[in-house]
Amino acid sequence: MKKLLLAPLFISMVCCAQPNLTQQDFANTIDAAELRVLLYTYASDEFEGREMGTAGEEKAVQFLRDQYKALGIASGTKDGSYFQPMTLDVRGKNVASKNVLAFIEGSEKPEEVLVISAHLDHEGVKNGKIYNGADDDGSGTVAMLEIAEAFQLAVASGQGPKRSILFLHVSGEEKGLLGSKYYTDNPVYSLENTVSNLNIDMIGRTDPKRKGNRDYIYLIGSDKLSQDLHDLSEEANKNFTNLTLDYTFNADDDPNRFYYRSDHYNFAKNNIPVIFYFNGTHDDYHQPTDTPEKIQYDLLEQRAQLIFHTAWEIANRDQRVVLD
Ligand SMILES: [Zn+2]
């Protein structure tokens, strides 16, 4: 009896089961054309340079919330609003703003959380000129949206991450890393169980001062708190993306001090291992000429895929990232 029953069951599984999608299949959904569409909106004049506390920033946070809603990804705040409101002191003035949080709950270790971050704000409008911030940090922002979408597709096919992932869009970066400081001072998920932070700030351009191939990315901080995270990151790149991982700015005596200059630092100072992904500066850095047509979308795609693969390993590996 049992044997006879097995045959039709087997046939039905073959005929109707979803094809077995792989990690690479999900990564491949991170796509240059989609990144371009998102960035031409996010870095458009309509968002008025997304300065903290302005109407342009409000448009930006609503845009991000609506993207996560459309993807079916839950709010990262308990009230379901996606927003972490905050009033912050900016050079003696109180400015109201918000971080945007979206959350995919882990299937096996939901209490352990990987934070992927990018800052949502930029410089606003000065002397009548809009600072669109396409690279800074429109590039990191739209990369995060595509990475989130790839993870959500994995969830839909029964391969969601084992650990939780918080997609954290912080404001006030340009005013002094204020939104990330607010988050780490008022964490929604315990910092003790925050296993790593992957921070993306400017990954759509190339550094004109750098010699050599264009398919590189600067990594900063990966080995400062955890050799394990550094090794995992190298391995993910070797297995999947094969970009040149350039550690020029990771040196402890780097005069640019980039390690201290973006949002990951607020996690690192809380003893959370971080990687900062960065293309370096260029002539349009913090200028109104940082616009979306100057982004190299094929590179943005590759770099976002690297971050996805690194996140996948952190979230799915048996062991959580080990502090030195
Ligand atoms: Zn930035």
C-alpha cells in the first residue's frame, strides 16, 4: 500500500513544486535597471535634497515606507508605522525628524538581528541649488531597497533568513551621524543581540584618484572588531561577486578618518562588528552636481549584490559573527 501511494505523490511533487531557487537567483534580482528607476525618483528635485527636518525629507521617508509596504515587508517599529520619530538638537535648534525601519523576522533565531543601514538625508537646498545626493546616499538607499526585495523573495520561496534583518534608513547623517546615534541610544532591538551592521554610504561612483580597475569597493572597519566578519566578507566576495575589495581607507592612521564618518561608527562604538561600503569621494561630493545620471548602475548592482551575499551569510550561518 505504502509503495503504491508513493508513486503519485512523487509525480505531483515533480510536476508542481517551485523550482529550487538559490542564493544567487535572489541576488540576481538586484538589478541595475531597477536601481536606476528608484534613484531617478529618490534623487530627483521633488525631494529637495532631503535635508533633515524639511518637507523634502518628509517626502523621502514616505517614499521609503511605501516601498516596503509594496514589497510586503513589515514595519521595524512596534507601532507598525515604519517611523522612529526623534527631535534632535542641531546646533542649538530642535529639529523633528525620523528614521525609517523595516524588518524581516528570522525563521530560526529571530532575536538575533543584522542591521543594514544607509542614511536617507542629504544637504537640502542652498543658495537656490538643490543638492540631490544621488551618490550620497541615494545609492546606498536604493541598494538597500533592492537587497530587501531580494530577501523578501527568499522569504516567499521558503528560504527566508534564519536571523532577523533590520533595514534601517537613518536621518541626520549630514548633521553629524545624529539618526544612527538616536537609534543606538534608543534601539528597537537589543544591541547585545545585534550581530553586525553593514552600512552603505556612497556606492554608485568611482574614485578618480584611485588607479586600476573600476570594479572595486572600499571596505572600512571589517576587521576592527571581528576577524570572523572580515573573513566571511572576503569569502562571500570570492564565492559570488569577485570585486576588488580595497582596504586603503581601513588603515588605523588614515588621515581621512572615514571609519568615524558614517553611521556604522555608532554601532562600532557599541562593540558591534561593522562593515562600511564606500566608493570614495569625487568632484561632485557634497555638491549640487551629485546627480543620478552620473551613477554607474552596473557597478551599483554588483556592489549591492556583494552586500546581499555578505548579509545572507551573516543571517544564515550556524554561528553568529564572533567578536575578537
Ligand atoms: Zn553620506
